[in-house]
Amino acid sequence: MSASFVVLGCRAHAHPVCLAMPARASAKAPKVVVIGGQFAGRKAARLLQRDFDVTLVDAKGVWEYTPGILRCLVEPGTSRHMVLAQPPGTLTACATGFEIEEVDDGGEVTGVELSDGSKLPADFVILATGSSYASPVKTSQLEASSVEKRREELARGNATLEAASSVLVVGGGTVGVELAAEIVGKYRAAKKVTLVTPADRLLERMPEQAGKLALKWLKSNGVRVILKDRVSDWGGAPVDDSVLAPGGGAYVVKTAGGKTIEADVVYPCVGGAPAAAPAKKSIGSAMGIKGDVHVDSAMRITGMTNVFAAGDCADTHVGEERTAFTADLNAIAAAANVKNLRRGRSLQAYPNVVTGWSRVPVIAVVSLYKWYAVMQFNRVVIGGKFPAVVKWFLETMQIAVARGTWGAAFVWDAIEKVTVALGRFLFTKEDESGSVPGLELMKSISKNPPVAPA
């Protein structure tokens, strides 16, 4: 099989993408198509750029720092560095399916079908189409956009929020908690903020202490938090967007517990959905019930010989959280196995190929506006300024990589390797007393951070 690799996303012209690599592959290099231009897609494209002829395809045509995008709803000016154009040469187009040939070991993709009827030849494909979420948290995955359009969408979201005196956030996960914190942090008592969740605590996918810290911060800043209750009647508020109630009135939302909540705008933060449209059309047997694609231990889509998946659209079966960090780890594994397949070597299992063992470090930082955050590192959870500094640093580095700042990718790759190495041994178990070694040191650092974010 000849080697081609294509990375798919959306742009207007199909040319190999340059991701600030020190050298490019020759014109005779294998072709790779990468579908999706966010964290996993761009990481995979960059790692393969030297040895393969890579095409990055992205439907939206923009890259955005998703973990910080909620800040743009309260401070739209931040979109100037949160929302960036895709690298020159990225193909803005929607991948709709695959051209597949049957071989002894399963299906082999020979081309990627685009919505305009054209096809991209490919020897390898990496599907990194991410996930969808209610607007304005994420823009449409299926419509071409631009930096200007996305920034305008976020500015409209800010205008909606500015005009509202009361806000209801539905959902107590990472997005719901961060959004409520952004709003109350920016507007204080000027807006009445309510958060409702059916869970018995906030941040239920993180350790209990994380939820307690978030709840304490939100309540101390004036957010009304309703636990163990769910919305039974949205009162006409859309469940896939956030717009002001018509006629200058308020939505009257009712909960299963009998509460009535009036809000000028309602933000549905009830989770995203994997976006894997090309696979759904062409490889339906590999689709999971949630809309993600099943992959084997080498990150190959089930039943396929040369198609890999990474990021939010992939079901890796290792119980990892879907974060920018794990998207990068997925991409590293997928890229490594594309190289292995091309060279005739044995494929390596994820996450061992990246972490050196059978688990992925658990790392998460939840912002509570600018100067406080909750961070989890394996079994340790701390809150305070230090986690906020960590998130600020991560944001600064990842945006620098996205901009193509000289040396940023090298530094970021080194940081990820160190993080993975530390995550294998640090805060992974309790000692005989039942405490986690190093916890008191982390708490001390949290109270006395080395620097504060601007």
C-alpha cells in the first residue's frame, strides 16, 4: 500500500498544510489526510509533517482555544487571541465519507469524500473531528466559517449576556461551572445567576473535593446552586442555543422538584456529543451509541486497516476524560502507529505507546473566573491561585503553538512528556495513613503561587 496521509477539516483550497515544521516531506512522500483542525488533528498533522505529505481538512476554517472560550462571552476582546485562522494551506471543506476497498484484514480507505463531490486520495486517514456543543460554546461543525465570523458569533453571545439581568445555567459539569463563574466573576451582583444540575454535587466526573471547592466559590460569589434537580420544562428556551427571551420578557423554567426559575437567558450546558459524520456514513458498524467511533488498542477505527481516530470523536475504552491533554495523547499514539504501519512494524497499544503503562494521567483544571481554579492531578485536588496560574500557562503555551511561535511546539512537546512521566508516579496512591504523599506541599504552593495571571 502506498503511504498517504490526510488530515481533514474545512478550508477553501486543498494544499499540503505547513505547521511550522523544520522540514517538509518530498512530493513523493506518503499522503496523509487529517480530518479536523483542533487539538488532536493539528497535533497529528505536525508530528507527521516531516515524513508524509499531509493535508489538513477542517470544516470551520478556524482554530480556537476551547478550554478558554467561555471568557470570550464576558470579555469578547479575548477572542483576538483565542480564535485564530487555520495554518496556510488548510483545506476548508466538509468531509462526508470514505472511499473504501475491501482487503484481507478489513476495509482500506483509498480516498476521502468531500461535500462538493470531490475526493482526496489517501493512504492513511486520521479522523479528529472532535465534538459538538450548544452555541455559542462551540460553533457548528458542519458549516464553513472564518475568524471574523466566529469572533462575531462570540460578540453576539456577549451582547446577549450584557442585555440579561438574570441567567440560568443548566448543568453542573466543567462547562456549566466555568460559565457560571465567568458571569458572576465579571458582573458580580449586576446579574442574578442560577445553576441547576440533577447531580448531587458539582463536577461529578472529578473527585468529590473538586465539587466542594467549586460549590463554595460559586455560593460565596452569589450564585444560586440547585443540586439534585432537573429541568422538566424549559419554558420555550432553546436547548441548543442561548438567546434572550422574546419580547423583553423572561423564560419561565420549571424543574422536576417543583421549582420555578425566571431567567432572561438560559445556557444549556448538559454535555457535548462526539462528531464523527464521515465515519457514520461509511463505517456505521464502528459507531458507538453516543456517536463516537470504536477504535482498537492502536487507535485504528474498528474494521479498518488504515484509518485512525483521535480526540473527542474516539472511544478509546480506557476511561479517560476528553480534554485537550488527552486529545494530544491520542494524536501522538495515532501518528506513531501510522509511522509503524508505513514501516511494516508492529502497532503499539494506547496508552502504553505514549505513557509507558496502561493508564493515562488524570489532569484537569477548572477555572473559576480569573484568579481561582480547581485542579486535579491524579488523586490530588487543590484549589486557589496556583491552579489558576497553571491554566494561564497552559493557555499561553497552546496558543503560542497554534500561532506557530518559534520554539513553542518544541517546548510544549517537552512539557507534555514531563507531565506524562510525572503522572505515572506522582499522586497515584495513598500511603499507609490514608493520605496522598505530596498533598501538603501542593496545598502550600496553592496558597503561595509563584506568579499570578494577568
